Amino acid sequence: MQIGVLGPLVVQVAGTTVVPTAAKPRQMLALLAVNAGREVGMATLVEELWDDRPPTGPAQVVQTYVKQLRRALARAVDVPCGAPEPKELLRRGHTGYTLDVPAAAIEADDFARLAEAGLRLAGLRAAGQGDDPQAAARLLRRALGVWRGPVFADVRTGPVLRAEALRLDEARQEVLEARMTADLRLGRHAEILGELASLAERFPFQENLHALLMVALCRNGRSWQALEAFRRLRATCVRELGIEPSARLQRLHQAILSSDPRLDTHLADLDAGLVVL
């Protein structure tokens, strides 16, 4: 079985999709898929499917969706060849249901494994494996390559899936910033400048992205544009949030104004940490 949620929903058995076209069963399958191997309680299923407006007898409606999903599994599974029964793949537990697929290829697990290894090599985990930006950048790029689009791209999401999508998006953001930090450390400031500029435009409040962009601009001989990037960030923060950029960003701004030589090297720690490469 293949399970993917980092983009449009993918649940396949032997190459055959079991994703329903109807919105609610698809939503339920997405919740079971992102928790593959773990039981999802009835209360969680009801919250996701209907939030605070459940129908009369929601458990019966959930059971109807389970039957539909099992029928899709039955069509995909070749039972005479010894494949698991649909009731084994989608089984009833004490409090809810489990998509039980011990040998599944789970996309989000691949991302998490590659991301964790890359972050360790980048020195961003307590139990790090040293400082190897080349290997870190390679693994982090592979982790990002697992993504096919926005999480649950073709699924109507309720509160539970929205929270899960936020968690996965935050993990992706961490990996993306770590990968670009590793690329800067490897002297790839020209290669990633366009990507950084685009991301800073998309995420106008993400200080880490703006800090990386400012460093990349400096290293490309465009300090005036780095100062302009800070000015735009500051104006957005003051206008929209009523706050100044963090002290860390302000130290970076001052470093650019004073042409601090550390901007062109391994920026370790301008006054306890600005961007740290």
C-alpha cells in the first residue's frame, strides 16, 4: 500500500487507488491515512467530519463511510492470492478505526526520516552527527522533494486535519530554511537568491527567510537591496502588527550598515546570534 498526504491524497493498494470521490469519505480516509497504524477515535472522526455540527447518529454515518471504504479496498485487494481482508486493513478498535498497513510506503514518514537526518547533519538537533553542510543540503533537498503540493490538496479539511496540515507545513518550513542555510554555507548564495526572494515575498512575516535573503544579497554584492529588504520587513511589521523586527534582525541590519566582515564568512554569532550559518 502507498499512502501520501503531502499533496493530493494518495491511498493505493497494488497500484489501484481506493480514494473515494465523495467529499466526506475522502476526508475520513485522509484522517485515517495520516494516522496510519494508529487508532483514530470516534470522537476525533466526528469532530473532523462535522466540527460542532454533527448529524443525528454520527456513529452510524461513520460506519456507512467505513463500509464504502472497505468496498473500495475489496475491489483493490486480490483476496485469493492471500492479501489481507478489507476488514484487516481498515479495522474496528476499542474507540474507533485504524488503517492498519504495516508494510505501507508512507510519504510523510519518508519526509520525516530524511528531514531528521538532514537536520542532524546541519547541527540543528541536540544529538547531532557533526557539521556537514554538504550532506545536510543533499538530504534536506531530498526531503523537500517528497512533497507534491499543499498538504491534503484535494481534501476538504476540518479542525483535526487543519491542525495536522499546520504541523506538516511548519516541519517543511524548518527544513526549507535549514536547506537554504546549508546552501549559503556552501557558497551557493547566487543560486538560491531568486528562491529566497520569492519566499520572502510569499511569507512577509518570516524573519528567518528575510535574514537569509539579506545575507545572500550582501554576498552577491547587493547590500543596498539587503537594506531595502529589511526596510520592507520593518514597514510590514509596524503596519500590520504594531511591532519592530526582532533584535536579531536589527543586529543583522546594523552589520550590513557597518560592512561587518563576518557577513562574507561563516556568520557564527553577531552579538549572540543573528542568522547563524
